[in-house]
Amino acid sequence: MGIRDVAWGTMKWKIMKKHLGYSDEEMQLFRNNPRNEDVLSCTPQLMSKTIIAEVVDSHGCNSQHKVGDKFYFDGAGNLLTKLCPKKVCVYALNAATGLIFASNELSYAGVDPNQMRFKRSGCFDVGVHCGGWGRVVLELKVVDRDVA
């Protein structure tokens, strides 16, 4: 256990109370749930990661997303807007939501999220051949923050 882990273990409840804006009563409820202790124990590891949803297929996308475009998220799933394309389609983000959730759950369980079997998802537009406009497919990967 490194010094960063020791510091986090000492300060995490105060930090989370302030971060989430909880009252003392709400914080007690939060602390009483053992799942929260488990999730918080993974926080330092998750925050050293970057989640990338890369466009691997695109045709007819109204937002003009192209193969190779990448959407970057921190380990908690927050969109890192400064690293993303100028325009980001909400439907493409919606496609990434389940993948990011699954990658975090795998991380909490101690499993490498890059081992996820189904790591692709698409916007809900069915494409022009099925009566829609376009289609974007994303593939998820998790990398060390300094690699992203």
C-alpha cells in the first residue's frame, strides 16, 4: 500500500461528503452501505485510467463522426470535453454509457475491463437502409491515464 492509498483511506469520507454536498445524516447513510466502501477503495486505481470510446464504424452520421474519432472519459465516466471532437452526438454518448458502466463494474470486481467480451455498441439510429439516417459504432478500451 503506497502513501497515496494511505492518504485516501484517511481522507476519503471527508472528501466525498464535501464533493457530494451531503449532510451529516446523508453521509451516515452513504457510509452505512458497504458497497460504497468497496467502490471508494477502487477510486485511486480508476482515476489513474482513461476510458476511450473509439468510432470503429460510421456512415451517414449527422454529427459527422468518422472512424478513428475518440471520446475520452476519466475513470469515473466523466466526459473529458477538451480531448473530444468539437461536436459530440448525444446518441453516440448514449451508446457508450452501458460500456462505461460495465468497464467500471469489472474494475470494481478486480477484472481488467479490456477483457470485456462485448465491447462495442452503436447509436440507436438504424441507418438509411432501415429507415434511419446514419449509424455509428463505438469500441471501448481502458488505458493508463499517461498513455491517453
